[in-house]
Amino acid sequence: MRKILIVGAGQSGLLLALGLQSAGYSVTLISNRTADEIRDGNILSTQCLFGASLSHEQNQGLDFWSEVAPKITGIGVSLDGGQGGRAVNWVGSLNRAAQSVDQRLKMSQWLSLFAERGGNVVIREVTREILCKFARDYDLTLVASGRGELSTLFRRDETRSRFSTAQRSLAAAYVHGMTPSADDTLEAVRCNLIPGVGELFVMPCHTHTGSCGILLWEAVPGGTLDSFSKNITASQHLQHTLALMKRFTPWEYDRSKNVQLTDANATLTGSITPAVRQPVAEIESGLFVSAIADAAVTNDPITGQGANNAVKCAQVYLEAIIRQGDKDFDAEFMQCTFERYWGVVASSVKWTNAMLTPPPAHVSELLLAANDETRIADRFANSFDNPSDLENWFFDPVKFHQYLRSL
């Protein structure tokens, strides 16, 4: 039986561990926290899984929340028009419902399930030295965590990395008590764009205490929204979130002004530097390990692709490992498998990076045109599920105008 070591118990690491376990591999998973500590800790992220990613979970029998989580059926876009109004306000319809589940619930339940099925779980922080000691005993070692000392293990790929610093400061809160948007006929993720200042994302979610809403501010660093102190309490975080909503997105504030936090650990602040890294590291002579998921490709959450890419990564690596059979998991296998994964997610990375910069004229034209043409709104909405379609009409102004003329 081939032995696989996975470092990191997030969306990708756990999904891959459970998939390999079901396929008959001996899998060890290293997590820095127990299932109970994950479940009872601070929120880990904001996330929304779209149809393709959800189908991978469903195919593995791991979607335990489809009956209780809100069914997200639309993507809404609003563009601040000044003086409390909106220059753009539309909702595109998703072909397949999306879903957001608090990752504290998902990761803790999956980690417990992995252990119950006989998987070996090791709880500890991992340094380079510890990774070397573990990796010697395994046929393949995959690193799905890019934090701590492991963050320097894989070199930055300068040819595929556009930014060297974080492009947004992030502040998230999970809340109860939101009322439906007056102009939404669909259960939608709402993307509120405030040019030059940042974005507010509002999405339905499922957490410990049932259905909730997620409020995520993405602030341009140094700007007006970049004002969340690291030392404030959860309650102060929420009050500041609402104060900014009242000022910049009053249409969202009106349905959120009476919300309460879902629990004492329902806030999160931070920042993410988007990066693509070299996927193979030689940690000692002849001993190679591979980066997967966020350790290899890190996205800002502005396009909601992080969790989706993590799922796609787990699927690519699961298929590649099984296909490899009894052949060595050498550096060539690691590099080739990453290139397959990169082929799947390159468009989403390109899109995310584009949305972090001021939009070109044709994208502004697109946002305005979608106000009056539902086919544009729907196509944009479904790009969240299939970002590769953006290559056909979004990135290139010539292709976009060809598309407009075809409607």
C-alpha cells in the first residue's frame, strides 16, 4: 500500500486525503489543530462553492449540507454612483446553485470522518526539519499549508505572479438577522463595487447556528475602508463594518442594520498577497515535496475562487496519483501534475488579478450593459463557476465587442 503524507487540513488537503483514503491509499494528515479546535475557533474564511466544485464533493459523498445550506442561485453586481445611489444594479442567474458552508463546520467534520475511517491524524506545527523527518517515510509528500515556516519552502514564480504585496485589506463577519434585498428575486451573492476605495461582498452562508450572512469588506490599502484595527473586539468589528456600510453601501446597510454576530468568533481580518509558487522543493538531498492548493497558488478572495480552486486541485492530484500506479512520485511527476492544475486555474488567477486593478473601459461598459441585457449578466454570473469562459469574451475588448454585437 502506497503511503501519502498531506500537510494541511483545509479544503484541498482534507478533500484529497479522503479521496485517497477511499481509493485504498495509506494517508497521514498533519493538522495544526484538532477537529474540536477548528470547530470552536475563529472563522477561517469566506467561501462560496460553485457547481463544478460542489459536484466533486458530491461525487465523493462529502456534501453533508445540501439540505440545510442556502441555495445560492445568482450573482449580483452594484456599482456605487455617488450620493447613496447605484450606477449599476443587476443580478445574473447561475445555471447551477452554489453553496457556502462555514469552513469551521466542514473542516472539523471532514477531519473527524477521516480519522473515523482509519486515517492517521497528527496534530502539530510543522517546520522544515519536522517535514524532512516525516517525508522520508512516505512515497509522496504534499504540502497544502503555506503558513509559518513552510511559507518560504516554495519559491515564488515571478513569471506567473503579478503582485508582490497584498492588494486588499480584508475584514469579514458572519451575522444573523439580515433581511432579503428588496430588488433580488434570487438568493444571490452581492458584489458591491466602490471605485478607488474597495468592495463589499454579501453572501448567504450556513454556520453552526443555521443560515447566516457573510459581510466581507475588501479595502484598497491605505484608503478610507482600510480602517479595521487588529485590536478591536468582535462587537467593535461589527459596528465598524455597519458604519462603513451606512456610508458607502446604504442599500446593503438598510437590510443589515439590525444584525448580530453568529458567535463570539465570527470575525476575521487580514490580507493576502496573490502569488504563484514553484510547486517542487528539495528539502534535503534527493527528497522532494510538492506544494498544492494555497501553498502553490494563492488568490485574493475578490472573485471567490480560492475554495473552488482548492477543490479542483484536490481532484487533479487525486486523479494523477491514482494514474501513476506503482511508478515513482518523483520531481517530474510533481511538476507535471502542477502544470495540469495550472491549466485548470490559470484563467481564474488572471481574472482575480484583473479585478484587483482599475477596470479597463470595456469592463465598465460590460457592467453598464448588463443592466439592460440579462444574457450578459447571466454569462458573467456563470463565469464564477467556469472562469475559463472569460477568455472568450471578457479579457479582450475586441472579443467583448464582438460578443455584444452578436446579442
